[in-house]
Amino acid sequence: MKKNIAKYYPLVPVLAAYLVMFLMGKNMSGMWQLMAMLAFYCALGQAFNIFLGMTGYVDFGYVAFLGVGTYGMALGITRFASFEGLGIGIIIIGFALALVMATLLSLAVGAVALRLRGAYFAIATIGVNEGFRYLIEGARIWNGSEGIIFMAEMNQAFGRELASALSTFWADVMVFIIAALAALVTIYYMRSKIGYALTALREDEDAAKVMGINVTKYKIIAFITSASFAGLIGATSWAIKTPYVFPPEVFEIHYTVEAIIIVLLGGAGTLLGPVVGGLIYGLSKYWLAVILPGFQLLIFAPLIIIIIIAFPEGVIGLLKARVKGRRLGTFIE
Amino acid sequence: MSLLRLENVTKKFGGLVAVDKVSLEIKEGELIGIVGPNGSGKTTLFNVISGVFPPEEGTVIFDGQDITTLPPYKRAPLGLGRTFQISRPFSSASVRENVAIGAMFGRLAHKVSVNNSLEIADRYIDMLGLETHRDKAAGTLTPVEKKLMEIARALAMRPKLLLMDEAMAGMNPKDIDDMVKFIKKIREEEKIAIVSMVEHIMRAVAGLAERVMVMHQGAKLIDAKTEEALTDPRVIEVYLGHPPDQAKWRSEIWKKERDNNG
């Protein structure tokens, strides 16, 4: 029994990091927005890591799942705001819609694209977010290019005060919770047959098949899990926090690239990696925007190239190799 | 009852017939060698049996079930294990995890948990003498150690039939002899049929197999008792190129030619 609990020790530093970030944001004046931004990047990394890190497949259309999650919450709030007495239940409906929509989209994309290998998969997914954006705009689904603005519905459903608290505080708290949940699912996968199957297929897909692993099944499991968390992040960070949604904003490939950077920087396939990657990326982006506004991308691009060449395993990958076998090693995964 | 039966199996790559109407029967617990020069279709035959690609013609029957078009991941749980000519470890995972993956998704997949699998892995790691490498990343092993690890991983699948592709390539004669002993022992203990495929290390085949199938240009040349097969003039011709007397005749002509040219 004790051994079984010890398997989950690597969660300790992850959850501790989130707790420290939360407490710092809550108790130090002016820090909340920064911590909320960092939590968003950590959550994004944690969610994407379940797919990118564990399978080694790069999904360039990943932001589409955040996008449909945003729409899920927006639709939930706009369609159900007029029902009396639902109260906070509307948020739950919104989350459910976000989850269902992200899952359905990931099933549709996965069923086609996951038949492709490596680089071909990456290329096939590049168009997903753009395609979805043009579908919404062109077919005028969900208000088309005008987007949905639902500040009024939020106020109507929750009252002005609660709506404001939801946007400025609770949305960020939910991001922390989603990040922690994604970490929990990650370690659960790592310690179960799913994780072993994913490791095997990441290293050698053909050998994995011959060893009896149904690689398509496990890739789809990782893909759907990762996409569902993306949907939840979209539903909070991009919907509850900012009560409007415009197609060009939520299907912007820029966020996929950020997610890839965070996962690789921290260490793909590790549990603590996305936290470290999210913190490094978020903080450096923040400081560069303060010191050299407008130049942050110009400086960040070569910086990232250097880091990825110097530590291809990511920060945590490197650390893990160092502390292996030592007592500290049981906490780093 | 036969464990594996191939009936007129043909596999083509474009115009190249890699495996040409091969029939083969393997009984439970049998030890068979497949021999043939480079390019004779041995590995392709293994790939057809393990399901990497389906054959164009013929049927593959394993344990009474037609598996001709079954994907490879459904074959492993039936009891088909294999090792690869060029080792294919899951490099970033430790040796222990590699072997455990075999146990986890092999024949007893539905019965064993992750913890059971790791225990099973330990047993096979000890059996192959890899104790000191247990927690090393598999990618850091030497080629021979990788081969041993692959054998442990395949055995952890608890197969009924184990296909070994050039398991002894790159080993020195003493290691080969040890390996031959080990394979015989494992066959007795685990009651599995073993097909060992070898290109030219006859030392390994002669000491190991009860029966040998020789392949040449994709087709079955001979399938007989080991001694009979390896001394067959046709087999010698395949390896040395020409019948002995003809070869001698050619070498004399060549010698004359050389002398004339000074």
C-alpha cells in the first residue's frame, strides 16, 4: 500500500507549485493577473503534454480544441441565461458542452489524422484550426465572424457582482484546478498500462504493435484526454474570464506554438515539465514585454532554439537523469 | 497438432517476389532453424507471420485460427512473440520497463497488472543475466545486451511460439554456445516452440535446431532434419555459389589467366 502511494510522490512538487502560485497571487497585491497568466500557460502545457509529450505526435491544430471549448461555454451561457434558477448550474452546463464539443472534434480529427505517422500527422493537423475558423465564419454558425458577446447574459444569469467575481477571480481559480486535474490524469496514465503503451509507441510504433499494443486505441485515448482538457481551459480562460468570443482570436495558431514550446522547454512526457516550462515561458514573455515591448518574439525565438539545442530533453528531462536513484528522484518525474 | 501452419504464402514488393509459395508446419514445442543467404526472404517471412504485412496469397494458421489478415497487436495475445534483426528497444524506457511492456500486452495481458508485469520482468531479466542493467535506459545498452533484452521482452509475453530473428548475430562463439544452451533450456521449461532465423552462423543452427528450413530467393529450398539439410548439395550451392568441382574448374581457368597476364 505504502509503495502504491509512493508511486504518486511526483505529484507533490507539481501541486506545491500550483499552491504557491495561487497563494502568491491571492496575498500579494498586483500579482493575481501575473499568476493567472502563468497558471494558464502551465495548464496549457499540462494538457498538451498528455498528447504531445506522451505520444510524441505534434498536433499543430491543438488550439482548435480550446476554441470549441470557448464556444461551448459561450453557448451554454447565452442559451441558458434566460432560464430562472439555474444559477451556477449554467457554468456546469457550459463545461459539459465544452467537453462534449472538444471530444467530438478530437474524435473527428483523430479518426482521420491519427492514421498518419509522425510528420504527416503534424501536416494534416495544421489546417484544423483555420478550417474550423472559416467554417464558423463562412457558414455563419454561432453568429459567424461577429462572434458572441455574452457579458449581458452573464450579468443576467448570475447578477452583476457574481458575474464580475467569476470573470476576475473564479475563472482563474478554475484554471488552477484544471491544471492540477490534468497533472493527476497524467500521473495516473503514467502508472497504468496506458502510459507504458504510449511510451512504447512513442519510441517505436511498429515494435509496439508486434508486442501486442493496439497503438491506434492508445493514441486516441491520449488525444481525446488532451483535447478535453484544452476544451476546459478554453471554457474558463477564454470564455468566463473574457465574456466574448471571436473566431480569429480563439483559432489562432500562435497558441499551439506556445503550447509546443512550453512542453518541449519543460521536458516532453514528464509530469513536472509543463509547470517548469509554463513558468519559464510565461515569466520571460512577461519580463520581455516590460523591458523591450514589441521585441519579445524576436528575442524569444533564438532563446528557445538555444535552449532546445542545449537541453533536448527539457529542463525536467535533464534533472530527472541527474537525480535518478537518489531520494529526490522519487519526487521528480 | 500443428501450432503454426503456413500454406503457399506469397509476399510481393512490386515486381519482387520476396516470399514465394512457402509452406511450413511447426508443432508445439518444436525448435526450428530457418537458414538462407542475405535477401532470401527470411525476415519477410517473419514479418508475414507476425503480421507486419499481410501476404498476397496463402494462409497463416496459428493455433487453429486463421490469422492471415489479423493485425499484429491481435496476434501477440494469441501467443506469438518475436525479436528483431536490428534490435528495437523502447530506448527511453528502462530495461525493466521494456520487459514489463512485453508481459503487459502479451498472452496474459488481461490477467496481469502493471505491478505483476514488473515482477515478471524481474524474473526474465535475471534469467538473461541483465540484473546490472535493470534500471538503465534501454537505448544505452550495447548491441548484444539489446538482443538479450529483446529476448527477455519476448519471453515475458509468454508466447507459444517465439520467432528469433538473427538473435545471435554479433556474438562471439562462446556467447553463441551459451545462447544455444539457454534457448534449449527455455524451450524445455516454458514449453514454447522456437523458430530461430540465421543467415550464416551455422554453429548456432547446427547445435540448436531439430529441423531446418533453407530458403533461397524467397522459396523453400529444403525442409529436413538439421544434419540432412545442412549437408545437402543444393544448400551448399546456395551458399558457395557453385558445385565444388565446377568451382575448382573455374579457379583453374582464372589461375591460368593470371599467369598469362604475368
